[in-house]
Amino acid sequence: MNDLRGERLQIMLSPEELSVVDDFRFRHRMPTRAAAVRELLKLGLAAGTTDGGPRMKSSDYGVFHRGPAGHLDQDGSGE
């Protein structure tokens, strides 16, 4: 693989999502958040993906299941 990284990918994460990424990073002693995100992408792609329907929005995808307004429910489950 070419190690030149000419494209920048910017994503917005909630504080909870960022905490999960940082926990993964430190647990696996990774040097940067970017390295952790690349590793998580690799693991996710190897595991498979969900089949998004025609009405799926970007906000429907996230680390945590969220309720209809995009917020965690009172019990934190999003259900």
C-alpha cells in the first residue's frame, strides 16, 4: 500500500464517540488518534458492513445507537 496520504477525511464525533476511540488507542498503545481510526476502519471493513436502506442518513450511523432525535435515551440505550 502506498504510504502517501494525500487525502484528508474529517469527521465529527460526539464526546462519547471520541472517548471510545481514545480508549481503543491507549489500550492498544497506538501513537495517534489517526492511527487508531485507521485500525478501527480496517477492523470494521474486515468484519463486514450493514446494508443501508434508501432512507438512511449520515446521522443514522454512529458508534452508539441513538433515538429518533439523534440523542441517547434516558437509559443510554437509544431505544
